[in-house]
Amino acid sequence: MVYALDIPANEKITKKYTVPGFYDYYHTPKNRDYVNMRLIKQKDYFGFSFERKDLKTGNPWSIPESVLMGKMKNRDDTVEVQLIPMGCTLLRRVTFR
């Protein structure tokens, strides 16, 4: 499974179809906080812990059932992050320095 940093998005409808509720969308990042995120190497690992959630939602794509919790650097600040399965994201970042 590939885990990713979810990027909050703005959503704009670009096309409406004759079928009710069916649209094309354009998504843009709400902010650029994700741009400078980098991993913090700690000895032989990257300091993330695996957490499994027993949600039983019936739709694992809307709410992830597992996450990686850890810390990353954003410029000079250390921030807590949650990496979620790539399939649960709309805009995402999956590679870091």
C-alpha cells in the first residue's frame, strides 16, 4: 500500500451534465504547506507509526482504515502529519526528500 500526504483542495465545477448530480471538477490546493515538507531521518527508520482504525464504514476510500502517524519538517518547523492510503486522497504528495 502507498501512503500519501493529503493536500486540502478547493473544488470548482467546470461542466454540468444533463444527468442530475453529475459534474466535471477542477481541484486546486488550498495552500502550499505541502511544498517544503521533508522527512526527518531517525537512525535507521523515519519515525512513523502504523495505526489501524476499526471503522467498518463500508467505504474505505472516504475514511481511511489505516494511517501512518509521524513528524516531518516544514521549513524550520517540525509538524505532526498523518499519511493516508493514496486511494483516499484527491490531491496528494507521495515523495519527499
